[in-house]
Amino acid sequence: MADGKIVIETGLDTKGIETGLKKVSSIAKTGIATAVTAISGMSTALAGVAGYSIKVGSSFEAGMSKVQAVSGASNEQLQRLSDKAKEMGATTKFSATEAADAMNYMAMAGWKTEDMLNGIDGIMNLAAASGEDLATTSDIVTDALTAFGLSASDSTHFADVLAAASSNANTNVSMMGETFKYVAPVAGSLGYSAEDCAVAIGLMANSGIKASQSGTALRSMFSRLAKPSKEVKEAMEKLNISMTDSHGNMKSLDTLIGDLRKSFGGLSEAEKAEMASSLAGQEAMSGLLAIVNASDADFNKLKDAIYGADGASAKMAETMQDNLKGKITILKSTIEGLGIKIYEEIEDPMKEAAEGATDSVGQISSALENGGIDAAVEKTGNIIGGLSVKIAQESPKMVDASVLLLKSFVGYPEEQKTAEIRIQRDHRLAVRRADQTSSKGNAAAGEEGAGFFKENIQFRSWKSFRSYQERTGNYRKAVHETGRPYGYGSTGCHFSGGCV
């Protein structure tokens, strides 16, 4: 029987492998470029975040310092106020910095820490509900509360009253604030409530009498009725109108308005005009006629809305923000809150840096004054040298993290990673050597440190780094072509010496 023969084909088709390796090489290059781009973008973004955080954080801090200065708050109270301002910034359309501005207006009105903590919610809800400026709204509320003899704890209810009046009558918070500026002091002295005044203001606004015009009209009417002239007394007697009840107590404004509406109801148009002119005067008679001529339906609707106003400002604020623009506004406030938190983490080092810079400028100025330009240049060099050493002390861990992150994207051979670690170690040693020689003077430290870097650090310059990239490329090429690791044979490629 013939011997059998088996032939084993050992010629492997390496075309697919080579193509694959080329693709891997291309992917590695693309990966490193992508990584560098991503990290560069991340660095830019982080720098932007830091700059933004410093800007908003320092502005908020300055605003709260102003609040402390005006209100006389202790450091502990300032912390509570700051926390409240940040809370409002996170939960409303207004930022923490804007909340600090509002607190400053409250402090100027004589409010103390507890007053501000209790009162700011209502003010911010009213501003959000009305769309008015927060500082203006704060000014309106604090001034009116004082005029009516109310306390800071009443601010939320007062804000609700203004919100209900502005949403149920032809006026707004800003115009009502202007009205209160004129009438609130007189109304407060007569014991009239903010609610009843708001009803009168709303009825007048529905007839086109608003802002300062309605304020002066009401002020004139109250003043004439409180201290009536002969003409006013005669008109009051004809209408059976009195400012006090049978016991001599001052009637509420609501009762007085009810009496006026009832008495005027039985008069002709001519008689109404005559009585209004006698009671309120020619300038204010139009305001009084607007109040007494309003229909019962309009009067009761407005009165019920204002008397049941609790919660109105918060509800209106929520509705006003229930849209894309509102959500974006709240997002901006939240972002500012994050920036403030970041600032608080870096606040102390930044203050130290600013103080150090101030001291450095003082040293240079002194050197210039005492030793001229040469002394100033030498002092500047010493300061920069010392600053360089401090920066170098912090830089190794950042350099290490960045380099190792880049290498992890492309899978460098273990031998090269070891070499990288050696370079990083030598970098740290160089920093330590420069720091240790600082006692010799900044110039000496810089010179010796630079020499140590030159001996031990491969990446001494951009040219050196480009040379490293070229050697790395040659190494990869050698491995790809021969399949041998570097350092073996004539086609091997040494990491530090290039291909041989």
C-alpha cells in the first residue's frame, strides 16, 4: 500500500492582519487627537467655570457684606441671611445676588435679621408674580408696611394683597406702589387697613385714575374728611356721613366707603358731582366718583379677591414661571447658585492670592522708590521666581493625571509606561530640588532647578516633545514591521534613543 502524505500549508495570508493593524494605528492616532481635543475643551470649560464662579461668588459676597454693614448683623446672623439668599436663588426666578440686593433695601428700612428672614419670601413672590424689579418691589413693600404700622412678618400677606389687587383691577404693583407712596402715611394714621385701601385704589384704577393721581386723590379726600372745613361738614351732614361710629371710634375705610356708596346712590348725576367736589375737592372729586359709581358686582368681586388674597402672590409667581422662559430663568439662578458654591471652595486661596499680589506690588513700588528701576526689576524677578516655585509645587499631580489620562486612550506598551513614570518622578524631584534651594534666593533656586530639569526631564521644550513624538512613531513602525519589542535586534527602537 502506498505511503500517504499530508501537506500542511504554512503560508498564512497576512493581508487582513496588516490591514487591521493599519486601522488600529489610525484609530490610535485619531484617539489621541480626540483625547487632546476633549481635554483641551475640558480645560477651557473649567477655566470658564472658575472665572464665572469667581465673578458671581465675589458679587454675592460683596452684596451680603453690604447687608451686614447696614443691618448690623453678626457673623452668625450673616451666615443665616446668606443661606436664605442662596435658598431663594435656588427656588425662585431671582438669583442669590438679587436676593442680597433685596435684603439691602430691607436693611435700609430698618429691618433686622429675623425681619428679613421672615419677609423676603413674600417680596420675592410678589416681584416674580408682577414681573417688577426685585429691588423696586422690596422698596414698595418695606415703605408701605412702615406707613401702615405693619411688621416684617406681615410682608407675605401684604404682597398677596397687592398681587390680588393688580390681577383683579386695571393696575399693577408698580403703580400701586406709587399710590401708596402718597396715601399710605395718611391712611395708616387713620387706622385704615391695606386691604381697604387696595379696594379703593383698584376701583379708581378701573376708571383710569392710577399711580400718583390716585394717591393724591385719596390723600386729599382722607385729609378733608378727617379735619373737615365748613363746606365739608355741610356736605357730610346732608349725606349723613361720619368718620366715627356712635361710640366715637374711628370707622374702618370699608365701612366709610359703604356709607358713601349708599348715600350717593340716591343722588342725581349733578348732585353727585356737587357733593364729590365738596367732600374731596375739585382735584380729587374724580377719584371719589370712581369709588361710589362702581357697580355692586365690580365692587364685591374686587373686595372678595383682596380679602381672600392669601397665597395669591405665590400662585401667580408659579404660573408666571410655568413656561420655557421661566424655566430657563430659574435654571440661570440655579447655575449662579452652583457658581457661588464653587467660589466658596476656592475663596480663601483666592483671597490669599489677592493679598499676596497686593504685597508684591507694594514691594516693587518700594524697590522702585528706594533703588530705582534696576532694584524694581530685580525685585520683580525674585517675586516671579518665588511664584514659579509655588506653582511648580502644585503642577506635578496635574501633569501626571493629564499624561496618564492621555496614555490610557492609546494603550502604550508597559515599558513605555514605566519610562513615563520615571520622567514624572524626576519632575517631582526637580521641583523638590528647586524648593530646597529656595533659601539661596529665588534667582539661585530658579537656576539650579532649571539645570536639574535639563538633566532629568525629557520634555524640556516643545522641540523636545516633538522629538519624543517622532521617536514614538518610529517605535510603533518598528513594532508593526518586525513584531519585535524595542531594544531587540537591529530593527528594534529604544524609547530614549530612537531607532537603531
